[in-house]
Amino acid sequence: MMRQLDRRGFLGLAGAAGVGATIAGFSASAAWGTPRFPEDPFTLGVASGDPLPDGVVLWTRLAPDPLAVDGLGGMPSRVVPVFWEVAEDERFRRVVRRGVERATPELGHSVHAEVTRLRPGREYFYRFRSGGEISPVGRTRTAPAAWDRPARLSFAFASCQNYPAGYFTPYQHMVQEDLDLVVFLGDYIYEGSAQGTIGRGHLPAAEIFSLSDYRIRHAQHKADPDLQAAHAAFPWIVTWDDHEVENNYADEISEDPAQSAEMFRLRRAAAYLAYYEHMPLRRSAMPKGPDMRIHRRVTYGRLAEFNVLDGRQYRDDQVCGDGPSAPCPESADPERSMLGHAQERWLLDGLADSRSTWNVIAQQTVMAQTDRDPGPGKLLSMDNWNGYEPARQRLFDGVLRRRVDNFVVITGDAHRSMVADLKQDFDDPESRTVGTEFLGTSIASGGDGADLDDTGRDWLANNPHIRFYNQRRGYVRCTLDRDEWRTDYRVVPYVTRPDAPVSTQASFVVESGRPGVQVETGRS
């Protein structure tokens, strides 16, 4: 049930929207030169992200009481110095960089240290210190040099971690993998009031609207030990989907018609700020009110380039009833866009200029056609790319015109796994294959799941380009070199109780220069 936003909550949002003016300069709060914390301030762990050849972002947030009802994490309204160091070894005998950041109340006492002058393609260890307290140790890795051709890249991607729906067990297994990085594709938190049945109810126990609400919800997730371990083990590249703000929002349009445009902009500003405060993002991503640029590129030498998209902030509103529907005249409007026209141009220009073997789009919602109508008509989701068909066609046509090789899309959102050949014309199975889509399942959203459900039966029966389907929870492991891309679907049989085992449900290979997938192995 949606919580009504009263005047007090509205004013709280308005206060959050004004934070940008303060954090753009120095904090107005007094400095706390010798902090003394009542409890461990590093309860939310550490993280790193957006690796470059010479550096990486290091993150933490001071929160001795992470679930404090005011959203301040148990911190006073003081600026706190936080020291960081990076070493070549886990015992910090060979420290190579040190620095200090100012953790301000305006940013929830989060820290985003942009470390530079590191060596490319190297493993490093890092930690933070404030007062007499020292954080857990994190491990990270820089990207290869821009001209380098690394022999191999291994990464995992994941999405959709609804806290009340299940334990984050897939991360227990992910941290045992030999990975260079993790890519997270959205729905890091959920905004609703769900409490579930396994003792992991959302905090606050209501739909969230204010900055303090979003901070508490993020802190609840960040306190999960399995998620903390995965952040500490690898650098992450993150993007969002809808639930970081509100289900199925589009640009500045709320799903709830009773929520005015002004109120939704304020809500989005609060959600975006809390998201920035809890992610290992660069200062260039710091939000300005309800706006925050998160689309960007991360390059791994000449082997792979990740085009990280934002499919929420600039999209046109959903049409045809905003749910599963037959296509309607509005959905065929060539002016409608999933990414906004500026981001579309940025994407296609970048793909054209790429010098990498593998050109990866890391994005939120299903791109392949997923028709559920067994007859001559179509029944499609209007929230994913199926509801923005002209925009999808512009992308595919642009990829072919620019002769983009080895086009691979990795996707979240749907709480299910799928492998599909991306066709220039999905209604013609003989049309050219543009690339491959690997849809990854959820970490916990949807509960235990099943190998096959009604959606899967419909997708497989009505869409010959779909090569695989599964609805268990887990993550996706990808290993690539100059000749091939291998994808392993790693699944767990349950998440509604802890400590499930993991197995590889299926594996697929894409050969360099040959669009489309080949099945490699079955379950193991």
C-alpha cells in the first residue's frame, strides 16, 4: 500500500533538494578534529568502483548507528576527517597512496575518495581510519592501460535485491569467484513497504519518500554481510533502475497520478542523493537536485568497453496502459525514446569510436522481443524496450550502419534469466543478428523461483530468437578473451532460507566476429 506524503514529509523532501547548493562548496558544519565514536563507525563496510587504469573510487560511510530513525547514522552535524590508504599487500606493509577526505553531514558522512597514480591492471588493498577506528580491508583492481590487450577479463553481473524477499546468498558464492569486477544493473533497493515472511522486513516499515527514509533503506541493505563482502572483494560498476526511486517511474513522471510533478521531483532528488551517498561513484556523478548523470563508459584496454546506460531518467512515459499490452499507436511513435535522444547519440557515437574487441551495453530492462501472445498478435511489456520499439530499432540500425562488432547487452530487472539473439527484425527469424542479450536473474527479488514458469513457457514458444530461460535466483559470470565470450548462469535453489548451494545452470559462448550464441554445456 502506498504511504500518503503529508506536509511534513513534503518539507523533508524540499530540504533534501536544497542540499546540492551546500555540498557544491565547503560544508557549513563545524569540523570534528578528534572524533570519538560510541560504536564502530564502519558498520556499512567499504567498497570500490569505476576503475580506471591509474585509479579507482574508494567508498565508505560513517554510521555508528546505521538505522537511526533520523537517517543520520548516529553521526553529529560535524565534518569528520577520514583517512584512507592503499597498499600492494593485505597487511599494508607496502603502502603506495594515502589521503584524507572530509565526511560531511550534507552527504550523510559518506566518503568518495578518488585515488590516482596507481599502476594499471593491478590488485590493491585499501582501508579507512577515523578517530581511533579502522575499517575492514577491501580489495580492488585497476583497469588495464588504454592500449593494453589483456589476455582475459572475468566479471559478474547482478540486479534486483529485494531485502524482504530473500537472503543475499548468491553473493556468498560470488566472492569465491576469480573476478576483475562486478556490474550491478539496478534495483539495489526497493522503495515499498514489504515486510515479507522471513524476518527481513523493510525499514522504515512503509513506502519511502524522504531523504532520511532512503538513507535508512540503503543502510539496511549495506549492512547485509553477504553484500558487504561482495563490495569489499571487487570493484563495482553500478547503475540504477526504477526501484531506487519508485516503481516504473519515467523521467519526472510518477507511477502514482496523485503525486504532483513538483512532489515527485523532490522525491527523486532525495532518492538520487541517498543513492550517491551509498555508491562508489565519482564526484562527477554528484546529483544536482533531481538530476544526476550516471551513464558513462568504463574501458578495459582493447578487450572490452562497457557503455553503462540510464534507462529511467530521460525516457518518455510508458504507453498503452503501462503494463503488458498489444502494441498501440503511441508505442509506434518514432519520437519516443527509452534513453532520451542525447544519450542515444552518446551511445551510438561511442560504439562507433570504440577500439575494443567486445562492445558491451550494461543496462536495465529486457531488449529482445518477448511476445507472450501465442497467436498472430503480440502481448508485450510496455516498460522495457518492447514498449519503445522505434528507439530499439534506431539502436540496432545504428549498430549495423556503424559496423559495431561483438555487440553484447547485459540486462537486469526481470527476475529471470534469458539468452537471446538480437535480430534486426524480430518478426523475421532469418533477419540479421545484431548481437546477443544476456538477461540475468535477481539476487533475491521474487523469492525462490523455479526452473520454468508460465512466462518462460510463453517466451520460449513464441520467440524463436530466445535460446534459454530460467527463473531461479543467482548471478551471471562472464569470461572473455580476444576470441570468445563465455557466460555461465550461476543459480541457487532457494533464497528464503540461508546458505543455499550454487550450481551452473547453463553456459553459452559467443565467438568474436560471429553474432549469436552457441550452447556450451548444461547444468553442473
